[in-house]
Amino acid sequence: MKNLVYIYFFEAIVLWCFVSMGLFHKNNEVYSTILVSLFSLEFLYFFYTSNKKKSDFQIVYLFMIALIFRICIMYYDIYVNTIEIADAGYYRRAAEKFFITNETTLQGGKLTSLFLGTIYKILGLQRVVLPFIGCICFLGACHLTNEILKILKIQQNIRYICIVWMLFTPQNLIVTSLSSREAYIIFLNTLSIYFCVLWWENRKVSYLVKSILFLIFSIAFHAGSIAILVGEVLLIAFYDRKKEKLCIKWNTIFVFTIAIFIFLILFYNFRDTLFWKFNNVNEISDISMRAGTEVGRGGATYSVPGAGATSLGEILFYTPIRAIYFVLSPMPWDWRGINDLGAFAICSVPHLIITILFVKEVLRKDDIDKRRNLLIVFFVSAVLVAVIFGWAVKNAGTAIRHRDKFLCLYTLLLGLGLDLNVKKKVSENEQ
């Protein structure tokens, strides 16, 4: 994938020179078509050359279909009927304003408008640019997830199931085809997890540094990504490479304490940049107040208790309930029709399966597979995601969209859970 990044980088420099000279006017359809065609062909050629000698060449067809679907949705949004979802239009207009005036006026979203506006400055003010680059980033995240599953030696059929789920989850299929920030957050989170797994595999410090850096960028886009950081810190602090398991020792407690100290420094010195989502949370009641004022769109708002909580005890009591709603919504009693039923089956049921597989694996005392350590820390991150967003969201569509920010995490949990359980059943049958 590194070679593809170098090619895109070189082409971006060339195009930036042309854009700076004013050769392409706004929404030049000829230029936009050439741009999409060139980048798409290069992307598909990269996948073809990297998989043509391997047994899983079929994965190339999956990515080809996923790219075609997303390009069709992208052009439908631009030329047929605008799809207003995930603040796509909000950030696109902010990026256009930055392209013209160099101003970022979005409260809390300045980095996003700055980043998207910079893409416009490099590739030109073309409506097709932002959603298409988002498509490429998301498919890149899927490729990295596939590589992680290979590193973890997940069986091929299980790996295909996981990648198909990641590529074709309905709402994510739409969101990552628009001018939203979701694809970039997913890409950064996946990059971080990819390098973290490489570090876990061979302990190269450079991998760990890259993992943390990409995660910091992701947190700057959305503070909820801090949940992944917590899981990675647990892995760094408590994983004993010699024993190949998580354990608590004096040196691990020291490392964990240092990590907390560094986090506090970052939080108090870069709160407005990295943790701006928490700027209005100064006391316990602020958490429940935000939960009570969150507004949903599309009629998918669900009723969940805890909005009036004023004490720490009440917050702790209602947190599991709100976390479950976030993970599994739309709940059956909130279904409004076949669309909600489909959303539950495709987007929520896999999370229920992940939880069941995790519980079965943790209760299994005789399993010495070192991969279960990753399963545990990833599940801790997933629980923390549910806790954070459980208090920030009470709309099914918004919940699904926020869950998709951590799609790589959930995909790995699904793959690990299935593979470990299948391995155990095969072992039992052989005995």
C-alpha cells in the first residue's frame, strides 16, 4: 500500500501546481471524470498486483464491487438527489469556504474543515473530490483490516465474512460515499490498530510510535477515538511477551501510571484541539444534560433512561443501559418498519454475536492462544466506545454512524471471536 500512497502523493503535487495556475474552474466535469477514473484504476491495479499470486484473489472482486457501488452513490448524490446525512453538506460548505477565504469558522470542527479545505486547494474545487477521496480512504482501511486478519492468522472463510460485512454495511456504504469525515476517522483508527498489532507481533518501537501518532490525529477529528487509545495503553502496559498473556506486575503498573500522567498533560494543554467534545462537561450533571438535549434526525430517536441523572451513582447505574442501547439500536420495540428490521439484522446483530463470542472465550480457562489477549483489549475499547457514545447519542441512525467509526475494531473482534471458537470446536472434535 505504501507504493500506492507515493503515487497518489506525486500526482497530488502535480495537480496542485495545475490548480494553483487556475487551469480548472469549479466543478469541471471533464477534469473530475479523469481524476476519478485515474485514481480508481490505480487503486484496483494495486489490489490486483498485490493479490494475483495469492490464494485469496477473490478479495479483489469484493473491493472492485465496493468501489463501483460507492462511486454510483457519489454521483447520485451530486447529480440526481443530494443525500443529507452525517453532516456531509455541513463540512463540504465549510471546506469550500476555507478554499475561498482561508477561514475555519466551525466550532469544534475546525480541523475537519481545514483538512477537507486543504484537499480542495490541492485537487481543485470539484464537488466529486471530497467524497471520492473518502471512498479511497475507507477502502484503504478495509485493505488494512484484511492485512491485520492475515497477521492474526484468521481462517480465510471467516476473513471473507468479516471483510464483506465491513465493505457492505448499508449505512456505512452511503456515509463513506459522501463528503463526510467518517471515512477519514475510520482510516486513521485502522492505521493505528494496524501498527499496534504489528508492534504486538514483533515489538518494534517505530510501529508503536506510528500507532500513537495516527490515533492522536483521529482523536483530533473526533474525541471518541480515545477509546482505542485506552485499549492500546492496556496492551502496552500489561502484556507480558514472555508469558504471552496479560498480567499485572510492578513495572506494568508503572508504565500504566506514566501513560495516565501523559494523558492528563495532553488533556489540559490540548483540550481545545484534541478533546473539544468534552469542553462543556465540567461536572456530573453536564453528562446527563447533554444526553437529554441530543437531537436525532429522521424520526429514529429512541427513549432511554438517565437524562435526569445528577449524581455519580445514577450515572453508573444508567451507563450499562445506555451503552446497550447504543450498541444494539434500533431495538425491536423501536422498529418503524422493514428498514429498521434490516438495520438491526445487519448493523446490530453482529455486535450481539461479538459479545457472545467474547464471553465464551473469556470463560474458557484452558485456552492458551495468545490472540485472546488482543480480543480482551479490543473488547475493552469497544465497551468504552459504548459508554462514551451511550451518553452522547439517543438516535438509532446516529448510533449506527458512530459505531461505524470503529468498524475496524468491531471487524477484528468478530474475526477473532469466530476463529478462536471454531479452533476450539475443531480441537474438541479431534480429542
